[in-house]
Amino acid sequence: MRRFIVFSLVAVVLLTPFAVLAQEPGEGGLIIEASTRTSANLTSLIPIRCSGVDCSNPGALIFPGLFNVSPETQNYDVNSPVAPDAAFGTDYTVSEDGLTYTVTLRQDWTWSDGTPITAWDVYFTWLAIQQGEAIGLSSSFAPAARDVVGAEVIDDYTIQFTMAEANCQVLSRIGVLGPTPAHAYGWTPDAGEDFDWASMIGHEMDLNPTVTAGPFQFNRLEPGTAIYLEANPTYPYPSNGVGVMPEGYVFLDVADDNVLNERFVAGGEGEPNFVREPNFYAPILEAAERGDVQALSAPGRVWHYVALNTADPNNPMNAYDEEGNLVPREEQGYHPLFGDVRVRQALNHAINIDEIINGPLDGNGTAMVAGTIPSAFTLHPDLERRPFDLDTARQLLDEAGFPATGSPLCSGCDGLRVATEDALYAEPGTEFYFELMNVGDIRNDVAVVIQDQLAQIGIEVEVVVLDFNAMYDDNMGQQTFDAAVAGWRGSLPFDPDQRSFFGSEVDIYGEGYGFNFGSWYNAEFDALGAQVNTIAGCDEQARKEIAWRMQEILYEDPPYIWLYAINSVYGAANNVEGFDPRPNFGNWNSDSWVVRAQ
């Protein structure tokens, strides 16, 4: 039977009813997840002190969030029938000014030691994140620490948050503020902020969290070997409505990707029966094609692009002067090649994305259109990627004043393109040559393919491999570069306000540089970005329509060469029943899985 599932586009996927399970809760076998992201250097399993998937993946199974993103909608949905794990918040109301959120909490949930979970545990989380480095705060909580400026317990099951400003992304801030077991740290409401917050660092709860509340609870940690969880028999919100079926969940350390794949595909007693987003996945997909395992390959959150510097690399300049005035674009100057939008459009036509995806990515990627990951709830429904069309690319380059008049770069290639007096920003005689930086790995393979492809139309590319700091701090961050193959990891839910990458306010070079490396500027884009998360009432359809126009602008006036989103792969052994992965949520219902004896 064919068990390999591929999602080329994200759509709502209807869940099939769970099969009647012969086992009783807690008797459904052991889930063993293999990962090369080992537990050897684990710092803490407590969410607010956890940085990295080595702790966040197990932490998500033993601690509830306040609100969660739905695998169906890829957005926050408080009343969603499908969630990666039940959330502690059940509903919320918003004040007219959009600054105050009053959250109603569940009343039938206890910590694993029997202590009721209350609003005070959520308040303790909020107080803790205000301490920042004093508690070793995870960087993922920094936005919440910044934007949630107040919290007040109304009663044991109601808490009120005050925001710094009204914003439709508020749930992304308060959603992470799940309860932390205050009593396990010795905190009481009487203590308030007057508490030894530094005592949270190195506390027993870090690596031996005996007080938890998820579908699984902590059993033990063997650093460098595994993290062992066991079923929580009192968990009140199992995804199957019956109970937590597996007897436990093990996060097994595996030496490297090759060993991980070999052990997972081979299977057997004590071997991994679940893998999540492995770095090297071809053997898993091949095994799925043979019917030896189950697998899902779907567009993920990591996406790659070619950043293009649109400003003069010899004259880096911030978008705003010291008085906060927008610097006229002419003063920043223009890149001699990429300052002309026709050139950027031509490059998007000249890149054969299918060749890249089927080459370096071995088929496991999804073409991007305009800066929005394929799983985003705001993805434009009609916008399609610029077609691979060398004739159109040639025409645009000719119009931009770069005819193919030099010597061919390869057999059958166009002559090297050389600027004429018609070029907007290049001196006549300037050859169409640029450096394409990357940090190695698969991105270097992609850069080499792009080098070959652009040579076909008379563009000479020199591929340069740098270390991370050299590329970002010394080149892109200084805005002195030509182009770079780089990547971003999209948030969940995807933030439609993409000014953090393309807005004028992050057009900053030097120390403390912003992420608008190429000094791209579009006034309409800036204005729409300011609206999409502040629109009155946060109507989702209205936000989508704004986001769609922003994507159209990124398509028409591209700051990047749009490449692809890397597909995420999730795999389970054939004896794992109930495996029902969704894009970005491979184990959302793992509390209902039954691992049959082989």
C-alpha cells in the first residue's frame, strides 16, 4: 500500500475519525522519536528558559501553551477542534482600544502533583519573562516580554493582559504565556515581583521537571542518550477524546543523519518509529515510496532566496537620517545592476526553480512566489511565480541597457552583457558580473546552479563561500555586497507584516544592522505593512486582502530572486497507528497513537 503523502500546496485537510483502539490508555506502545539535535547539552525543559528544538519539542508535550496554532488553519484558533496540544486558555475578549485582552482559563486541569493550574501560574510566567537575562530567558519570549506590558489576575481562572500597542499579532505574544508551575519554584502571589528570580537558573525543574501538565509527563533524562516521557493518566484533553494511548514518548539521540535514516528505515524493537524534519530525508521518502514507512512531505517554514542589493554598495546609508527623516532614494544611490527593477524581474524569469528543486534539493522543495511561505494563512490565492522564460529575461535586460555584446561565457551561451548609455545606473561598458555569496551547505549547491543558469543569458556570477559572520556581519549587514543566497524561517502563524525584512525602518547598515540588507524601498508596501496588523477589529479577510496586495508588490518590484520553501518531512513506522501529520505539525495528535508490536 502506498504510504507516502505529498502536499504541494497547503489546503484544509479533513481528519478521518480515529479507529477504535484495542488498547486502553497508556497501553499503546512507546513512541521513539529520533533526532540528531541531541540532549547532551540540554539547558532546560522549561519553555521560558528553552532555546532550541532539543528542549522545545519535548517541552511542548509536557507543558501547555496559553493559545496554540491550529494545524488546520496554520493560525491561532482558540476553539479549533484540532490543536497540537490543548491550550490553557479557552476564550478571550478585547477592549475597544485593542490594548486589553481578558483571557478565560480552563478550570479542570491540574499539575502532575495534583495542584490546580490557575491564573497565578500564568501570571508567574509573565513576571518571569520580565526579568530577562536574570532567569536566562529564551530569546523566543523576548517579543512577549517587550509587548505585553502588564498583567493582572482577575480571579483564579481569569487573567488580563495589557499590550504596548494594539496589534493583530497579539495572540502570538500572549499565546506563548502558558502556565509555569509557580509552586514548584516556591513562588506565591504574596511575593509578587519580590522573588529570587536568579534561582530559576539551574533549578531542579530545568532538567528534572517533576511538575508538568501535558499529555506526557517527565520520566528521566539521560544526557547524550535520550529524554524519557511517560503518559499522563490525568490529562483532560486527549485528541482522541479517550485518553493518552502511548505508554511513553522517547526523544532518542542519534549520532548523525545517515545513522538516523538507517535505524528508522530498518525499524525493529527499540528503534526509532518517528522522525520529524530530518536534515537529510531522501532515504525516508524512498522507503515511503516502497511502502516500508509512512511519510508526509509538505512545504515547511524555512525558505531560501537570493537577496539583491538595490542601493549603491560603495555608499551604504540608512533609510532615515539622525532626525528621523526619510533619506531621498537618490541620495542612497542605486546598485549599477540591481537598482533597475527590470533587471530584478529578468533574473526572476531566468532562474529555473524546477531544476534547482529537482537538483540540490532532490525534489523536496516548493517554489516561492513572493516572500510568503506556502503554508501561511495569508498566502495569495491567485498569484503565481514568474514563469521560467529566457526570452522574456533577455528582452527585459535589453530594455534595461544590458545587451549581450561581449564574449560568450560558455558554449551555446549568450555573449556577456555589457551596459550601454541606456542603462539607468551603470556606466557604459560595465560588464554584468556580480559576486553571489553563501555560507555553504545546500545553498552553495544552489548558487552553483544559479551561476550556470545565468551564464546562459550572458550574466557572469562568481560564487563565494563565507562563514556566517563574514557574510552577514561583514557584508550583508554593511550593505556592501552584490547578492547572497540566504534563508529565513517563517513564524507560525506567518506574520503578514513583512516590514521586518523589507521595510524602510530596518534599512540600517553597520553595527545593529537591520534585515533589509538590500535597501529596497516601496512606499505603498511600507504603508500597507503598517495597516495589516493594526486594522480595526482585526478582520481576517481584510488583513488577507492587504497581505495579498503586499505580495503583489513583492512580485512586481522584487527585492529578491524568489527561490523555494524547503519541504518538511515527517515519518512514522508502519506499525504506528493514528499517524496523521499536517504541514508543520507532524505529531499534533501523538497522544492518540498506538504502536503495534512488530
